[in-house]
Amino acid sequence: MRPNLVLRRRGWLLLLLLAVAILLPPWLGTYYVRFATQIAIYGMAALSVDLLLGYTGLITFGQAGLFGVGAYAGGMLIVLGVTNAFVAWPLAILITMLFALAIGALSLRTRGFQFIMVTLAFAQMLYYFAQSLRNWGGDDGFSTQRRNDLGFLSLESHATFYYVVLVLLVLVVWLCHRLVRSEFGMVIRGIRDNERRVAAIGFPPYRYKLVIFVIAGGIAGLAGALMANHAKFVNPAVLSWQLSGEILAMVILGSAGSLIGPVIGAAFFLAFRDVLSDYTEHWMLFFGPLLVARVLLLRDGIWGMLLRATGAGEVPKEPKVDFPEVPKPTAEEKPGAGP
Amino acid sequence: MSEFLLEIEGLRKSFGALVATDNVTLNIRTGETHALIGPNGAGKTTLVGQLTGELAPDAGHIRFAGRDITALQTADRARLGLARSFQITSIFPTFTAEENVALAVQATEPHSYRFWQPAETIERLRKPARKLLGDVGLESLGRRIAARMSHGQHRQLEIGMALATTPVMLLLDEPMAGLGMEESRAMSQLLASVKGRYTILLIEHDMDVVFSLADRITVLVGGRIVASGTPDEIRKSREVRIAYLGEDDDEFAGGLDAPG
């Protein structure tokens, strides 16, 4: 099929999704507007994980830690009287990026399984730190009472807030779309494909990984700040390892390495949880096998399936992830190991 | 600056009881094609690892263009002009052939913290990439996804990527490995075409290629250098034959085919 046609079809598909996101929730009612807001926020968090997992080949198990930092920063700023979103949200992003810088600087010195465990450990540290914040409700968390405002525009209406979140999500997707195709994007995708080769042609991989880790942290921080606004409530659960796992599940369900996939994954994940948890509190019992089925049966997630079904191209093949690829000094030493 | 581009002095590396690099001292002249040969297990790959910075030596120094690079990171060495190709194909499989080379061209720029302009539209990177693809004989395959190319084409792409970093010196780790007859011929032509334009350290089992291209040859056995000299000297050296093959053999006298 001609590349132009494929691109046009993908454009139509995206437009259709956007139209659904704009029109469907208000038509269904307030409950669904709030539900769609949740999807957009978790979708943004999942997108930040996709930058690391799908584009850089880094499996992080601690993104909820950064999401939570954004949520706490966003919530605290409201309580402290910084109500203007144009001030509060960038500040929450900046604070989260500083945390990401510190966490990334240490954890990116490790690889593969170690990296998973170290990011998890940092998120757990933040979780227990939040629990110990007595002034901020400790384990119970705290209520923000209200949302930020856009100066001229109050966000207390659920619909208004939803559309603001949706605009931000579209903006973030577009910025990331530019990012992954830029020169910087080529370097991080090179790291995903073959980190050793990236170093051999002259890019220091550590620094580039740190930069993308901080960028992804900023996006997770924005999502967190939006969550504090959405729920008007923050507690340590926003930093939990369960949430990190759920965000990873959203990415994998939707299609890693596609930016849109994680948002679709978030929608599916939350819809399943919502519907199933009406019937049983053991909804994970049903969701787990679904996730396994996705990995075993679907080559490239829901978004990949959607693209192929509509003839709108495909998601790049399942990315290879960062398991250690160290030079094997003894490979040649073994007789017959050479070609 | 001395006449030598790469100076290896008293290099040692051991893994437990195995001494993989045993007090290696070797100087490579600017502009020469220097072949490093030796049987499997001689420690060639370990030596290359230390030259590129992936392995840290236990003792000794490496100087490149007069500068001590023993403690430098891999990426920094590449930026000084020390490029390499890998024994086992090492490319970016999800990129197109052109993107593979373009990323290597991009590596010559001071930094790549540019987040906005799509890389595919940057002619500054794409033009040299297309030219290099032509140089290594892949001009018609620029848009092919690298994972879908043949082994021989991967080997050519490897060389293209190494050349794209505008190197001073090439470390070629068995460029002929696993090539069929036709591909071998193309590769040896390619190697002959870069000879003289760069200083080359060639690790290779194919003795035809080694003896036809190398200005000097160094023989590594058991981590130690047993001989170093012109192809003629090496061919005539009885020690080399004994050390290399463990017996007196006509391998070099005939100047033919590769062992194992």
C-alpha cells in the first residue's frame, strides 16, 4: 500500500479517536466525564513510561514514584495557596524533574533487572516518605478542597477540567511525537536497539538516557499534578508500586513504542477495572489472564491491532529491552565459538 | 607527534587464572594497515575490547595520537577518531540502512540534544549517509529496514557506519566473518578501497585478505605477541608457523586459506 494512503488512514483514525474523546463523555454524563478524565491522566503517565520502555528500552518499575511526586507537589501547592495553574503546574513539573534527575542519575548506572529493582526501590522510598508526612495526613493523605484555576477560568466544572486535561494530553502526545523523530530521538532509539553500538559511534549513552528519564519524569509529574486536581485529594497510594505496575500494564496492553497505544491501553485497563470491579473485588483474577493473552497472542498490542485492521500501517516491531549486553571477553577464547 | 598513531605499551588483562593479554606492546604507524592474527583463544577480541574502552586493562597504557586514552570512555575514544566494526554484526535493526549511517554521521556533531526537527529531514546528515552507503555498495538499499538485510549487507553497513564517524583509525574486527564467496570478494574490494585512507588495525582469519592488504602483521598467541613484521617476514618465520599452528605447516608458505 502506498505510504501516503497509510498515513492518511492513520490520520483519520486519530481524528476519529479524538472526536470520540471530545463528544462521547459529556453525552454519557458526568460520571463518564470524570472517568474519561482519569483515562487521559493515566494515559499521560503511561505515555511517559512508553518514552522509556518503548523508545529507550528501559523498563522502569518506579514511574508511580514520579507521578506521586507530581501529585503531592500539585496538591500541596493548591493548599499553600498557589491556585493559578500557569504557576502551579510548571512548578510541579519542575519539582518532579528534579526528583527524576536524582533518581535517574543513580539508577541509570545499572541495567536490566537491576534497573527495574532500583527504580522500584526509589519509588518505595518516596512512598514511605509520604506516609511519614504527618502534617500532610500521613497514611490518610490530604484533601486539596479545590482545583487550580486558569486565572480567568475556573476548573471546578468537571467538563471544563476534562477538556483542559484533554488539550494537555494532545499537546504532550504531539511534543513526544516530534521528540522521538528528532536527532535526540534517534539517539535514544539507537540506545534501545543497540546501546553498545551507540557508544561505539561516539554517543555517551548514560547522558542521553538521563535526559529522556528526566523528560519522562516531567510528563509523569504533570499527570500527577492533574490527578491531584481531579480527585482534589492526595494520599500515598499515588506512589505505590501497584500503580507503577498498572501503568506498565497499560503500556503493554496498548502497544509500547507508539505514544498513542499507552493512552488506549489506559482506557482499556480502566474500563475493565471499572466494569469487573462492579461484579467482583477480585477483578485482577480476570485481568491477569487478559494481559497474558495479550502478550502471547497479540504481536503489538491493541493499538497495533487497530492499525493493522484499518490498513493504517503498523507499530514498529516489539522493542528489544535493555538487558545487559556486555562484551564477552571469553567468547573468542572458546574454540569453535567464532563463525 | 611521533610516527605512531596508536601505541600500546605493556598491556595486561587477565580473567581469573587466564591471562588474555600478556604484556602486549605494539605500535601502529600512521597510515599503515596492520593485521592482527592468531588462533582462536589468542586474545584478539580481549585486546580490541581494551582498545575501544569496553574492557579496562589491569596494567599498561594505550596512547592514541600522542594522548593517553587508557582511562577514556568508549564514546570519547570514538570522538577522537577511533572507529570500530564488530565481529558479531552490531547495527540498529529497527532503523533503515540510511538511518543507521545517518546516526553515525550525527555522532560527529558536538551533541545531539536537538529535540524538534525530524531527523529524516536533516540533509546535513542524510546526504553524507547516502554517499557512504554508495561507497560501501548499498546505494539501492537505503530505505530497507536493517533487520531485513542479509548478513553480507550487514557487514558492509558496519563498515559504512564506522566510516561515517570521520575516523582517523579503523579497528576492523573480522570484517570477513561468515561471508559467502561473492560477499567476500565485495568485502575485500571494499577493504582495499579504504586502505591507505585510514590507519587500520585489521583482525582477520582470512589469510588471503591479510597477506594481500597488510603492510605489517602481528601474530598473537596465548595473549602474547610472538612475531611482528612485514608479510614476507611473517610468511618466512618458522617460529610463527610453529607457534601459530603448533606444528610445522605450509599454511603461510602457501599463503592460503584460514584456519578454524
